[in-house]
Amino acid sequence: MAERSTAAVDVADSGGEKPSAAKADKATTDGSAKAQDTAEHSARTTGSERRDDEPGTPEPVHSGHRLARRYRLEECVTRLDGFSSWRAVDEKLRRAVGVHLLPADHPRARSVLAAARSAALLGDPRFVQVLDAVEEDSLVYVVHEWLPDAVELTTLLASGPLEAHDAYQLVSQVSQAMAAAHREGLAHLRLTPGAVLRTSTGQYRIRGLAVNAALRGIRAERPQRTDTEAIGALLYAALTQRWPYDTDAHGLSGLPKGVGLIAPDQVRAGVHRGLSELAMRALINDGATASRQEPPCTTPDELAAAVAEMPRIRPPEPVFAAPPEYQRTTYQQGSYGRTPPGGPTSPVPVIPPPPPLQSRTGKLLKWTVAALLIAALGLGSWQVADRLLEGDRTPEPTPSQITTGEDDKSAKPATPLKISGAKEFMPEGSAIKPEQAANTVDGDNGTAWVTKQYWNYPNFGNLLKQGSGIVVDLGSVQDVSGVNVQMYRSGQRAEVLAADPDTSDPTSLGDFSQRLTKLETVGSTLKTTLDKPLRTRYVLIHITELPPDGSSNRFRGGISEIQITG
């Protein structure tokens, strides 16, 4: 799965973090941090995308632009608060890389350069490596690794909490990595589920060390305690699939308001007791830790040591399907002229032969029966041969059996109905591309209504819970017998619904009570022909999930052309 840049992850996962009881140790931001977090939350909730050709773009760069005659920018992933993040290609080494860009006169340019160069000197493979940090042509850019096979913790938690062994590996590897970074004087201060990646080999890697915080102007009075609490929040989320505060964040639901911070094993049944205690010790919850007589962990080193003291949690045993029960084959005595070794396994009943007919009457009866059997066989053979000969003769059709296409009135061809207009379906009031709705009924497959690109969740980034689509207006109530929809891309989960004949201007799913197709994943065409026409004026092509767009954590879909027949 393709990796997003550090900044991109933080944009998608920003907002909603509640400070713990240790407020003096929580990271503090500069004067613009609050406005910046508001902008990040807006970018996440609206799913908006800024293009290079939009007005107000701060950097004079675009897709295809080259830095140092080496790094070719491919796709702008994020543009926020004066800096942008790109997916790029290192043409010299022919590999994908990530690039952070900001103007050289940006107030944070110097701190970003310093943070990137310090992180590059660490050289720890547990972190996503900084490859270059340069000031050139009025630009400051930071080049970092791009891991196409890594999966964000945000994506892993979308399908449920982690197994105890995976959660143990997470807290063990992340705490050890951050302990090593702090020993070199480096802090993260932005350690969210989007900053932690799991590779295909099961190794956890951390991105954005020092750079994420520098890009946003985040500082902390006690950085070790800030990072330790962040690791505790990651472990809590891995065990419960909940964010340990009373606000939703990073695609996770928060705890109920007013209950405070409760242990993971009280949130979900079956949570490992030792890992639950460890999460509470890292989150600096004095009440919970005092009840278990365990001191809090205030540094990554202390947390790593606490993990090492725990009994090792082994991975779950693999489950194999039981082989089918062996069926022993037995032979009857006399089969193939011999008895199998060991004799038969079960007694086989033997039918006694009929007594022999030794008298003259018996012999006469035998000859009579044999003659009758021979006669019957001869008669049957003759009848079979006659039937076979008759089968080769094809009877000539009578005039009453001959029909022509002109005389068959039952097959009525479907007639395309005139479409008065089309509009975007917006049950939650959030528009996507309403100006493109007319492209779906213009008779041109080359034009389409195409959604924006959404991150992490196929259901429109988990932003449009009721989905979207196109509502077709026939102008008046018509008899509809079929629908033919050309989808913009295969793999969309969609259905076709129709409103009641007396419905006017439908806007919600409840207004479309007539079902034409079931909800399922469709290919490039969504087509149906009804056994019996139904009457309606409005037909909805309803899409609930989008297919991947270039990588497994980005999604986009749409509709190219709609035809209604009557």
C-alpha cells in the first residue's frame, strides 16, 4: 500500500486530541498553531483537495517540476499553512520519495531544516529516513523515504483492535525506537496513529521524527513525557479501537464524556491485563496506576523497560483445518479371487443359491423360460432399431407452426426515455462535484461525474455515511422498464432506486422506496431490465463505496453515462 507523506497523514488525522491531566507536560504551539489545527480539521472533514492551478497556491511548483534536477514532483498530497507535501520520483535512483516544500522566507523554514538534518544524522532504521534537506531557489525542501508496502496504524485499526501479540510488538518497538531518539536529543511531539507504519515483515516504523513538529511549530517543555504519553495513547487505541479521550480523533471514537480515563480492560472484554496496565502507566493516570501499585512511566526508556519486564506474549497458534477422517476400504471375500490380509472387517451376508431343479418338470420349465427371454430380447431390439430410424426423419412443419418476426408482438423493444436533468445526490448536504452532474446524461461516455479522492475509507473517507450518486429527472412520471449505467470505474458498491410516482424533489434515501437492483459491487456497467415496468419520475444511482485510486488507502469513483428505458 502506498504511503502518504508525513504531513499528509497529520492532516487526515488531526484534531480531537484531549490534553491529559499533566497539562504542564503537553506540547505547546506558537501563535498560529490553533488556526493551523482548525485548517487541518477543515481539510479532513470536507475532504477538499487543492490543485496546483487553484488561486492562492503559495509555491510556484506543479506536477512535473524538478528539484535539484533530480526529484520530479508527481502528486501534491497536502497543502497547508504555507507548506506542501508531495509524492515524487528520484530520477537518479529511480525510486519513489516524499518531499516537504515551503518557501525559504517561511517563519518555520530554519527550524524545519535543522530538524530534518538532525533526524538524518540519527540513521536508525526504525524511523522513516530523511534523505535530503536543502535550501535552493527560494525554497526549502525535505526529501524522505516512501514506503509502498507499509500500512498506517490508522488503517490497521479501521478493521478492529489488534491482537495482543501485535499490540505488544507495537509498544515494544515504538518505545525502544523513541528511547534511542531521545538519547540523541530528538523528540517527535506528533506521534499519532498516522505516524506509525507496519511493514510487510511486521516491523513498525515511525515517520516525521522532529520534522512533523517543526512544520507545525510545536514545542514541549518536557518532550520525553509528551512522547511517552503519545505511545500510551497508541497502545490504548490498539487494544480497544478507541481514542483514550472524550473526543473522536484519527478515525477512532473517543470515550464517553464525563467518565474520565478508564483502563482498556474495562472498555473491551478480553484485553490483555498486562498491556492494559502498561497503557495506563504511560498515560500518566495516577488514580488508575495507584490502584495497581505501579509507578507511571514518564520517559520512553522507562516504558521500554516496563515492556521488557513483562512476560513475552507469543503470537496466536496457527489454525489448520482438520484432515478428513480416513475411510478404510474393505473387500468381500472372493473379490479378485482372493481374501485381503487380515480378513474382512465386517461380516458380509451371503445369499444362498436357489436349489437346483433336478426333475424333468424343472428342466422343461428352464427351457421354456429361456425361450421366452430370447423372444423378448429379439422383439425389444427390433423396436429400438425402429425408433432410431424414425428419429432421423424430421417432420415438415405445418403452416400453423411457422412464425415470423412481424407476427410476434410479445417482444417489445426497450425505448430510451428522454431525461429532463440530473443532479448530485446530497443526503447529508455535503456537495462533491455538483457542476459535473450533467455530464452523466449528455450522451458522451468521455465526460463523467467524478468524485474527489478520499483517504483511508472507501465510504467517501467515512465523511458521507449515506453515500452519494446522481438523481435523474425524467420530467414527468414515466413507465421505467430498465436502466443502463456506465460507471466511471469498476469496483464501486452501488444500487438503483426509484421514487414513488407522487414524490416531488426527493432529497433523502427515504424518498426512494422502489428498488430496481440490489446493493452490490459492480463492474464497469450497472444494467438491469425489469420484469414489470414501474412508474416513477426520479431514478437514483446510489453509490456507497468507492474503489481504490492508485493505492489501497485512497479512493475515487463516479458515473460516466446514464440511460433510462421504458
